[in-house]
Amino acid sequence: QVQLVESGGGLVQPGGSLRLSCAASGRTFSSYGMGWFRQAPGKEREFVAAIRWSSGNTYTADSVKGRFTISRDNAKNTVYLQMNSLKPEDTAVYYCAAQKQSSTYDRSWAYDYWGQGTQVTVSS
């Protein structure tokens, strides 16, 4: 069993920055990859970014490319999402997820474990 806990969400003005963290815990924890998704009220969950745990290869959605960066700390079993130049349309609940094995990184069904989410609100 793997537990994922997100943190770092909050209220920020347009153009500002936030850094989200996702800490993983569990006996003999290992995963093929981890990712970030977000869901705004009344909308479906959408892919934001993903990272392969061993190689460090990263992938980002077109909507956030150039603004968001995903990274990891192997020793802490933690993945981060650095969000810069935030826009009101970035407002959503952000979820982190972990997958056991998959060549797919941008679909919810490819992930096995999910955190409870952290709220990000971009408003003046």
C-alpha cells in the first residue's frame, strides 16, 4: 500500500509562483513514474506533468509547458511541481499520482495510487 500526500497549495496572484510537493510512503516503495493532474469545478481531470522515477525523464502538457516544471528527490521519495507565471485558468485542485508500470503518462487510468489533492487558487 502506497500513500501520497500533497502540500504547498494556496492563494496566489496572477503572475505569481507556487511549489507543490508530493511525498510518498509505504513499505518497499517503488514506482515506474509519478505525475500531476488537476481538476477545476465542473470539468474533468486533466494531465499536467509526469516524471519517470529512475531516468528522470519529464513530460508536460502543452497548456503549462514553459511555465511548470516537475522534478523529484529520490532520497525523500518526493516529487515537486514548480508553477510560475500562474494564470486564473490554472485554478484547480491538483492531485499527484504514482504508477507501477506503464508506457502511458497522460491518462488517469495509467496510475495506481492517488493523493487527496491540494487547492490552488489564482486570483487578485
